[in-house]
Amino acid sequence: MTSVADKLAQKSTRKTASKQVRLRLVHIDFWSVVKLTFLIGVCGIVIAVIAVALLWTVLVQTGVFDSVNSLLNDVTGEGNNISVATFVQFGPLMGFTLVVSALNCVASTALAAVGAFLYNLSVRLTGGLVFGFTNG
């Protein structure tokens, strides 16, 4: 008598026939592209704000700003008391990051919508993209 494991081993040695499928992309839904690109842009805003906050924290904790302050005071002379904090502060920097990230989100959403529209127009001339998939 053969065991169950032997039967399963015999079944796995069979070679399955590979099947090839060709799909043609003939339409991209405009609103799906807009929604997806907007969500990716919102994720980009969150990533940018966290990255700037972490970078600021690392620069403060490692003393880079103090080193830059001492370098600036050495270069300009002892009488001047120049500080990086007079030029760059955390609050305005985060506001600038939010504004630039929001503009990036809006611009990328608009460009993706225009791209989807242009692709849907070009499909009438070219017939769309053809993708080939194989099983196995």
C-alpha cells in the first residue's frame, strides 16, 4: 500500500500546461486615476512633514546648528552674533513644507488626470497597450 505522501508526490510531478493570455488596455478610468493620485499625494505630504521634522530633530540633537553658528561667527568676526535660528525656524519651515507638499499633491493629481485623458484619446489611434501573461 502507498501512503498519502506518495500519492501527493506523484501528483506534484505532473507538469501543468502553461497558458498564455494577452490583455489589451483600452481605457483608463479618469476618476480612478484622480482619486488614486490624490491619495498618493496625501501620503507624500505626510512623508514630507515627518521627514522634515525628523531631519530637524536630528540636526538639533547632533549639534549641527551650534557648529554652523560657531563657523558663521568665526567667519564674520567676533562682533557679530549670527545664529541659524534667525534665518530658519521650525514653525515656518514646517509651514513651508506643508505648502510645497500640498502644491505637489495638486500638481501631480492634475498631471495624472491629463495623462489619463491623453491616453484615452491616443487609444483610438493606437489600439492600446497589449500585455502578455503566462501561467507557469
